[in-house]
Amino acid sequence: MGVSGSGKTTVGRALAARLGLPFADADDFHSPANVAKMAAGIPLQDADRLPWLRAVGEWLAGRAGTGAVSACSALRRGYRDVLREAAPAVFFVHLHGDPEVVRRRVAGRQGHFMPASLVDSQYAALEPLEPDENGVVLDFSRDTGHLVEDFLAATGIVPPTETDKKD
């Protein structure tokens, strides 16, 4: 979880690969109307987000027991509650850091619908993980490999070996 440009997709893909789990980018669950709004620089409203969050939650729920990794902004507690409703065991990795770094990253992206003009609205909407939420906050300025290792250390999860993945 985290604002656009925090590295959710990059870290999520790396974590999924390390754990031998399926990965889904929540951006792929947005309706065409949501994508058009964001591309026009219009922040989404909660009514826009609810069907999207439910779809992500359903995808996660469909992998309960086996595990999966998804990159999803999940900026507010209420959004995370929607995901937890569908997939109660969800563990959040909040990639957090300097907004200026995010602005540069988003401004430099090619072919993505999220404009840099919406970064400030994302930080304004962000509600950090609360103590009763299952998750960890990691500094997105660290490289991807270190972030994956930070997650594994925080959770105690032992990734499968190459032999395990072949079985």
C-alpha cells in the first residue's frame, strides 16, 4: 500500500516472485471511468473506489490459504477495511517516504494514467496503518531487494527454496 509512485508494483512483483505467489496490480481492476478521471487529474471519490476495492478484495479472497500479493494504494483505513472484509488475513506493507521523491517518480513515468498533479491529494488522503492493523511500514527509498528482505524479516516468513517451487 502507499501513494502512487511509492514502488508498490515493483516491490509487489519482487515479493511475489520471491515467495512463488501470484501477483495482481490493483490498477488493473479500475474501471475505464476511474482511469479516465485520474488521467484528467480528477481525484477519485469513495463511490468510485468502492467497486474497485471490492474487486481487489475478491481477488485476494480467491487466493486465501495459498497466498497472493497485490499492489493497492489502500490509502485510508476504510479502504483497508473493505479489503479485510473480503480477505481477513491480509497483511499490509506500507511503502512510505518523501513526497518529493514520489513527485519526481510519477512525473517521469511514461504511459501511466496517474499524473504528478494528484500526488499531493494522495498524501492528503493517506491514513497511516494503525496499531491494530496487520502490517509494517517500510521506507521506499531503500532498493527493492532490501524492501523484500525487510518484509521477510518483519513477518518471519521463510520463502520457498528453488526445490520447493519445482515440487
